[in-house]
Amino acid sequence: MSEEFEPGGEWNMVLLGLVGSHAFGLAHEESDKDYLGVYQIETAKLLGLDRPEETHVHADPDFQYHELGKFCRLALGCNPTILELLWLPEYLVENSVGSTLVGLRHEFLSDRARDAFGGYARQQVERMKRATSDTKSEKNARHVFRLITEGYDLLTTGEMSVKVRDPESLLALSRLPFDERIERFEREIQRLNEAKSILPPQPNKERINGFLTETRLAACPADPIMEEKLDNAKETIRMMRRMVGMPGRSFGEGL
């Protein structure tokens, strides 16, 4: 792992996980390892004119990581890839902010998942149609049916299982003749569209915004002058409380 991904480093990684085929339980000996992470920019750097980049992508090794604010915005839209990170069984990096983020995963959910997962599945169908080899076509097909299953489970149970429950059945679906794949896709996407959702119409944006604001404020650099004023104010309050408790003296007397 590159040093830049270590927590406390330049990127202050708060959550990092192994995603893709390894997380799905579909990896083989030649499968690459894909990593998705969330990092936190220092609050002071967000206040200036030059706004830092919010997404970084590396091809080798395959890393994609988003700044905390952007990650939250994507998760509020029920982006499938983003939500998958919040349902991994374990993490390579997870600090207190990352743990809180995972703990809030249900607050991101809404009925938007129906269109989000269905939309991503349709994108994979289009890629499948344009695939230049059977291997690529089958890979796209696996993503199609996996996304629809994930979306259906999320809508009907409020939970996501990132690891594929029945890899062999998924592989068999992806190897169907092309026309049969398309026919099966239409049946599955209709099932997704007609699923009775237990998710709320909208995500808990207020809760997520509160988390993000508190996290940003906690990361603000200390101001010595303000800290001194705060200490003086606390001491004044303590003195006033003591005076109120003294017999024969009214509140504020002697100040």
C-alpha cells in the first residue's frame, strides 16, 4: 500500500476497503485488486480560494478515493459503488470518522436506490452490447445481474450483501446466449421496478449534514487567542457560581 494512503498522512484516509471482484467473491488468480477509500481534507484548506481536488484515481494499483464531502453526496444519491463500501465486512483503514460514517449507512438510503441501481445495470447492458470479446461481455453481464440483485435486496430489506450469495448461478446467467441475457435482464429489471420498497422517499440529509459539519469543525486548527478567551469565560462563570452560593451576597455583588 502506498504511504499516501496511511491514516494521518497527506490524505488523512478515514476509510479504505477492498472492493470489486474480491469483495463480491468472484475473484480468480488473475483478478486485480480494487481499492475504494474516503479521505478528509483539512478544514482550513476548504475555506480558501483554491478548492482541493475531491476525487483521485490511480491505475496501478487500482485506487479510487473521494473526499469525505463528495463521498457523502454520492452516497445520498444511492450510488451503488459508493454504498458497497459502507457494507464491507472489514476495512484496511478505519479511524473514528470512518467508523461513524459506516454507522450512518442507513441514513443515506432512500427509494432513490431503485433508479440508481437500475440505471447502473442499464449502463452495463449497453457496455455488454458494445463488448469486443466474450470475456468482456460476460463480465458486464455479471455486473448487470449483481446490481439488480443488490438493488432489490436493498429496497426490500434495507440491507446490502456485497458478497454474491450464489456465484455459480451468477456465472451461469452471464454465460447465457446474448438474446437470452437481454430477455432475462428485462424480467429482472421489471422485478426491481415493481419491488415494494421499505426505504424512505428521501435520505436523512439533515443527519448526514450534521455529521459532516461536526467533523469539519473538529478538524479546524486551534486558535490560541480564542482558546484563551474561552478559558477566561469559563473561569468567570465558575467565579460567578461560587459568589452566588456565598451567603449574604447577591448575584454579581463584588464583581
